[in-house]
Amino acid sequence: MVFKMNRNKNLFNENKKNTGNINFKYFIIAFSVFVLLIAVFSVVYFMYSLDFDLTNIVDSTTESSSLNSIEESTNKYSVEKLTGKSNILFICEEEKNIEISFVVATDFDSKKMNVLSVNIDSNLYKTNSVNGAKSYIESAYGIKIDKYVVTNKTQAKEILSLFDGFRVNVEKNIDYKSKDFNLELTEGYQYLSSELIFNYLLISDNLTREKVLCDLINSVLKKEYIDNSQNLFTSFVRNCETDISVIDYSENIENLKIYVNSNDKFLPLPWSDNQ
């Protein structure tokens, strides 16, 4: 009797154990099938959304990227809302003798930028320096100078060398020779190095110089340079005498960034075109 009770107990435990294993096994199988069905359904639905064409993934991504780029360019970068004016005087001198002097007059209110090449009397400059030059320009042209930049020839070339080159329209063939330098240029648009464009500016009359400076500004005001503007500004102030401060740079760099990236920007023009 005892023997039978023990035997029945063992049989009962063994059956219970086996039943649990079988139930767990079926549960795992059922759950796996359920997950598989979900995965298959997801893939089918995804393919359906692409018209069963995987190339639509690339097309959709490209289209979305292009739309975002266009939208960003349209919404963020426009000169329409830019305001303010600035007149900056640039002087390149050698031992108080002015080699090149010009003004970049920017008017964001009227959406224009003009370049004026001026002849400043050397005696006036030797006597009254930058203040004398500013007074002369205000009296002769009605332009009140806000900021100034003064370099010598070596410093000017050093600043120009910070850029990769300048796309300039040479109006006529040039074959210039002197004891200081020789310059040969072919008529038409071409890329000039810092040395070549500086020498071209030196030998040009005021009207030609204004046109060359407009090309120079267009070559400098580009996205790659604005993105690196902080380093360029540091190198710039190290190679000149100027009253343009870090604060001025910080307050105006965003306007320059908008100008450079906008599709509706106004281009610099010679001063004579403004008259």
C-alpha cells in the first residue's frame, strides 16, 4: 500500500513536470510566430509605402533634403530685413605716402554697396593722418567715415594672401614694367593671386580700381570665408591699424553671414554707377 502511494506520487510529479515543459515550449513557438508575423507585416507595409521600389528611399531622402535646404535658404537668408549703414576707409601707405585709398560704402537700408577710389593729398595725410583723410572725403564726397583700416604694402599683401585667389575682369591686356615690378595680364576674367591683384590695383586709374575692388569684394564675401571669419579677422587686425574692434565684428558678422548666403543680395558697384 505504501509502495503504491509512493509510486503514484512519483508518477504525478513527473507528469506535472512534463506538462509544464510542453506548455512552455508551445508558448515560445506561438510567441515566435506572432513576432514573425508582425515583422513580415511591417516589411510588407513599408514596401507598399515605397510602391515596392527601394530606389524611392534615396529619392525620398534626397527630395526631403533638397526641400529642407531650399526652405532654409528661403526663410533664413535674405537681405530684405537687413538695416544699417557703414562707410569704411581703406588706406595703403608707405612711409606716409598713400599708394591706394578707397571707401566701401554699404547701405543695407537702400540695398546697395558702392566702392569709391579717392586721391588724398599726401601732404594732408602726412600732416593730419587718418583724421585729415576722413575730413577730406566727407567734404569732397559727403561721406562720413565710420571706420578705417591702414596698412603698408607688405601688410596689404599679407591680408590678401589669406584668400585663395580673386576672380577679376581684366579690361585690356596689360604689359607693365618698372623697377619695382613687372605685370602682364590678359584681357578677360581670370583668377589673380594676392601679388597680382595688388600690383594691378597699384597701376590702375580710379575707375578701373573701383571695378577691380568690386571683383575683389565678390571673391572675398563667400560662405567658406565667412565660416572661417573669426580666424580671418584675427589675422586681419594683426596686419593693420584699424578702429574696427572685436565688438564691431561680433555685432556685424551675422549680417555678413545673411548677405553671403542670400539669393537676393545686392552686389558692389563702382561709385560712378551710383551717380
